[in-house]
Amino acid sequence: MTQTQLIGGNAWEQALHRHLVSHVDDERELLMAYQEAAVESESSAFRYLVSLIVADERRHHMVFADMAKTLQTEVDGLPEAFAVPRLGHWGFERAQILELTEAFLVQERKDAVQLQDLEAELDPVKDTTMWPLLVRLMQADTSKHIAILEFVKEQVARKWDSSEADWSGIEHPTASAR
């Protein structure tokens, strides 16, 4: 696991790292509470819905831990690869990535329309099933997928190659405070 304090770093980096690590700890406690509540519940509906939350909380835990580890790797000059890669270098696959991203966006937008239609079709069972909720959750996931793909499209289209960049010239928000 990530250490709780950076060896180096300025005040902003130290504070950010503490925030990320403490959030991982908080998420761990919340995850355990969700799991315990689900195990103790007699309601299969509650257990099912909490299992969806647990999956999200596990992903949140992983992302925050990866961010903290990446900051630690960068600030303390550790020899390992970043857990969260830097943006900039999309390799020689730039055209292929753009093409795939566009195709994925088309499909995700179709899915969004289909999910909207499905939600309307589920009106007769809205008081007896959790299906409308599950469809709304899938709609939220689809919106998230679209946001990710739009981000990729924007970044790849920038035509910026990190191999030509001088990383030493990149400053953090409080680099002047160093």
C-alpha cells in the first residue's frame, strides 16, 4: 500500500497525497460497513443493491490508491511506472485510437437512447421491481463512458507528442513555493 507521507514534495503535493491516502482509508471503512450491512440483511433486494455499491466503492478505492501511488512515484523519484499514466503520448496508434473512440461513441450514444426507451417501457413495474433504478444506473454508466471517450478524443486530437516534451519544465500549482 501507499505510504502515508511523501519523502519529498512541496506543500501542495504533501497535502494532496494526505488527502488521497485518507480518502483510501475512509473508502476502506465505508466498504467494510457496506459489506457487513449486506451480510446481516435478510433482504435479498438490499443485498443486491448494496453489492452494486460495493463494486463501485472497490473501484473508487483502487483509483484513489493509484493516484496516491502515482504522486508518490513522481515526487519521491521512485523507479516504477506510474499507476495512472501521464497524458500526451498516444503512440503510433493515434489514428486507430481516434477511429475506435468514434466507433465507441456511436455505440454508447445508441445505448443511451435504447436505455431511455427501456426506462419508459418499465413504467408498469416501477413499484414492484428495481428494474427502473437499474436502468437509470446503466444510463449514468453510459454517460460516464461517453465522458471518458470524449476526453480520449480531445486528448488524442491535440496532436501533441510527449516524446518531444521536456517534462522537467512542467510545474505543479505550487512549484513556485518550493
